[in-house]
Amino acid sequence: MLQDIDLDSVRVINTLNPHSYCISKKDKDFENALKASDILLPDGVGIVWAEKLLNRSRIHKIAGFDLFKYLMNHLNVSNGSCFFLGASEATLKLIKENAIKDYPNVKVYSYSPPYKSVFSKTDSKLMFTKVNTVKPDVLFVGMTAPKQEKWVHDYNNNLNAKIICSIGAVFDFYAGTVKRPSQFWIKLGLEWLPRLLKEPKRLAKRNFISTPKFILEVIYFKIFKKGFL
């Protein structure tokens, strides 16, 4: 549970779902970034199922949005600061407006990096310089996986922030530019379904290719004690 995290001892927090697992099997840099996390949260019912099947351990799904709210509440109580790195200027403006209302004691900063698949060293230096000028208690990175996790892994030692979280879609959810499915779907473990229906083209690979691959990988590992991906 999020309440069990010692916020004074962790630095990099990432999330894992079946799709990101499958991507990591083809992208060694991404796999290394995930493995280097201080905490890797189960952000998917597939991960919860796999843990139960393989280790007979009962865990709960913790979405990036749950992590975001938990940390923002913590910062609100402690009069802390946060930095949003990623998304467009318009999205960041909406995030700031919402944060001022929801978390009035939190100092909020942001920077919108250039929109490109790979950042140059000059881009990255400007990004971590913007963050280091503020020295936030929490740095939220929202540049989609696996780019965000790999960037944090590459520049972790250059970043002056106490906690760093890669939370991707949470930026759009909190800004309101993308509506998160209701609690009805979340409690059923079907949060992915309304999102798929809204964005079938973008999410088809995740749900129709990665998910079956992940299920087969877990079953194969259960039988043969090794993966095949």
C-alpha cells in the first residue's frame, strides 16, 4: 500500500503493467530503467494476477493516478513543492489551475520540453536545469513510456529532486484533457475497456497483442520456470 512507502528513503518510483513489461523485453534500456526503480508499483490487474499465480501473493493494483494523489496530499500537508516535466504548455496550465484549487499549500512548477522522440543532450540539460533551479520535493515526469523512465534513468544523478515519478497519462487525467474511467470500471478491474473504446487505434496493440503475450509469458514461466519473451 502507498501508506507503507517510506518517502524519506525512496527516490525513483515507476509503475509496471503488462504492456510495459512486454516492451521491456525488447528494449534493454527500458528494462534496466524499470529494474533500477526504488519502487515499482503494480499498475495493472495483469500484474496483480501474475503475482498471485506465481508467488501466491495477494497485492493490489496501484495506478499512477493513485500515486499522484497520495504524493500531492503529502505535499499539501507538509507545504512542499512539485515540478511537472512534460506535456504541452496548455496541459500544464490546466494542471496548475487544478492544483491551486485542490492542493493550495503545494508550490507548483513546470516545464514543457520539446515534442520529439529522442531528446538531445542540450534538450536534457535544459530540462534538468529547470528542475534543479526549483529543487522540488517531487518531480512528476509525464512523457509517455518508455521514454520517461529511460530519461529519468539516464539523468537521475543530474536531477536535484527528492522523489521522481514517471506517471505518463496522469498529466492528461488531472488536467482534464482526457477523462479517466469511472470508479465502476476501476473496481471491476476493467479500467482499460472504456479507454480502449475511446482510443482503439492507440490502445489496440496494448490490449490485443501485449496482454495475450503477457498472459502466455506468465503461464510459461509457471510451468517451465523461465520466460520466452
